[in-house]
Amino acid sequence: MSNTPIASVPPVESLAVPESLDGRDGTNRGPAGNSQLSARNDLDAVRAWLANYADTKTTFDSYRKEAERLLLWAVVQLGKPLSSLTHEDLLLYRAFVVNPQPTDRWVSASGGKYPRGDARWRPFNGPLSPASQRQALIILNGMFTWLVDAGYLRGNPMALLRQRAKHATPRVTRYLSLSLWDEVKAFVEQLPQDTLLQKAYAARCRWLTTLFYLQGMRIAEVAAGKMGDFSRRLGADGREQWWLNILGKGDRERIIPASPELITELARYRQANDLPPLPGRTDATPLVIPFRGKSRCMSRSAVHDAIKSVFGHAADWLRARGPEFSDRADELDRASAHWLRHTSGSHQADGGVDLRTVRDNLGHVSLNTTSLYLHEEEDKRHRETVKRHRMNWEAQPVAKPGSAKNDE
């Protein structure tokens, strides 16, 4: 190999790429004068592609991550510019993401996520799951296709990769059974509240689990949400209805029925944070209030860590009740915020909520706002969600250590 690979793997913004690896002379570069980009090297070309997604943070972060991994692998491990990669190189990369080696160069030591400026930052937190591998290849194929369309590259080497046969979508398995969900609720209810810090932690745990479960929200939606996103109006029967307005995936707006049970918990949480019981439309208080800097929203990773903390401590609490609870505790250790979204959808469907209502509540399909019967349909959706999808805090007895509860 003629080029000398770079020794370290910093984020691309800190990467010093020699001219021999920056792609200005890449073997797959398009004809001179044919490019519609001002970019003269691979990194600038990738930045031009990413600029298309700058207004959607979650998409931008996901696309940047995959482009960065491939570019770093190419110049650091392979000693080739991105614009010189061949079909054979990408076969090697597909195998690489299954088990990134050497580990100390590519994988975070603790499997944790660190800021991009932290010396412990690595491109990977571990081997990619099959689903993550497929997603990475889809994103990179889209990037190469765009660079070809822009005239920067002559061809898309990823287009030659054999597409694996598609399998039927498996049933959702990453959710909590009703009995294991009851254990989580029991754990939250028994949290100590002797000090101010304990009270604040218990209040946030209760609100987080309630909000994720009853509303079925994505973690980014919870992280970005404000108290003023709650609104109320009169239904066709003259009764007051509360709704939560969400800006969801793909910048699609949706509204989710907010049951009286949720509003009661909202008031409880707000009062625990010295706020009036109910928010107004201009209330900029975050949906989940951080312990410090209460006027700003928590990051997605901070909300993720908060939910993982609930599940992790609940798992420890279960294990303390005896070895017969170890399997259930292990399942809680694996659970995450997205499990709560799946749990919400699964429990709604299993509880008899119409699947169209579940679909609209979770935001899988946008509501048809042009329907003549929109308000009647929304009233029905509100009544059905409130009636059949409940948290039932008061109905759940707190289990005491030493008492076993069989999974159903």
C-alpha cells in the first residue's frame, strides 16, 4: 500500500488528512469540470451532502455518524481516500462494522457515549447490530448516489453490494410485559423521599415513566418538548379535553390525547418543582425538568440516561428480592426509552384500543386534517385512549422485598 495510514481516530473536524488521502486525486472522481459542487476534497463533499439535513438534528447526527465512520476507516485503516473506495473495499467495511478492530482504536472503552472533543471518544460504542448494519449501508448508499448525481464521483461502489433478502418484519419484542411493567411502577412508588434530592428524583422518575408510557413518545420528542405544548379545548360533548402537541419524526406534527390521569400527574410533577399546577400556552418549561439549569431542555442522551437509571435501579431492586427475580431484572437492564414506546403501543393494542388510534397516537402515519369528520374522529380517539390506556398508580400495591410475583 502506497499511503501510510493515520495513527489515531479523532472526529473528522479534528482530522488532519494529508493531500494523498483527501480525495483530490481519488480514482473514482468525476470528470473535471463536471461537478456541481465547489468541494475539492472528500470531506467537503460529504459536508455538502450533510448540509441537506442540517435542519433535522436527529437525521443529521445519524447521517454524519455513518459518513464519518466510513471516511475515518478509509483514511485511517485502509490508507485510501473515500473517493478511491472500490466494491471490494466496501465488502471489507461491511465485515468491519460487525466487529471493529482494533478495539482500542475504534470502540469506546466502556461502551459509553462521550462528547466529540473528549479524548475517550470513538466512532463506535460496540459492534453494530444487524439492524444497525443495514441502516448504515442504506445511509451510505444514499450518500454515494448523491455524490454521483452531483458529478463529484463517477460511480457508486455500494450499488454493487448484494442486497440481502428481506425478511418479514418481526413482532416487537423489546417491550415490557404487564407484570414486569407493574414491577417498574412498584419500584418507583417505593422510592425514598426523605430529602429534597430524593423527592426531586422520585418526582422525575414518576413523571418520566408516566409520560413515556401514556403518550408513547419518542425520546427526541420528550427531550425537545415544552409544558406549553399541552392545550385544552371542549369536545363535542361539552367536556374539557387535554391534548399534547408534538413535533415528531420528519418534522411531522401530531396531537396526542392527554388523559385526566396524565394531567393529574403533570400537576403533581409541576408542584414538586414549585410551579403552578397547570401550564399555559406560552409556558417554556421543559417537559422533563433538569436538576440544574431548569429553563433548558435536557439532551436526548440525558433523557436516555434518566430512563436507563430507572430501569437499572429497578433491576437492582428486583435482584434484592431473591434469585428467582434475576431473569426479570436482566430484562430491565436491557430496557431503554424506546422500550417504553413499544410498551405503550403494545399495551394499547392488547388492551383493545383500535389500531388506527394506536397508529395516530404513536405518529406512525400523519392525521388526515382535511376530513369532514375530523373533530368527531378525534373525540372518539380521545375517549377511547383515556378509557383504555391508563397508568393506574393508585391501583398498584407496592411489593415488599421477599414477595415473589409470577410473570403472566
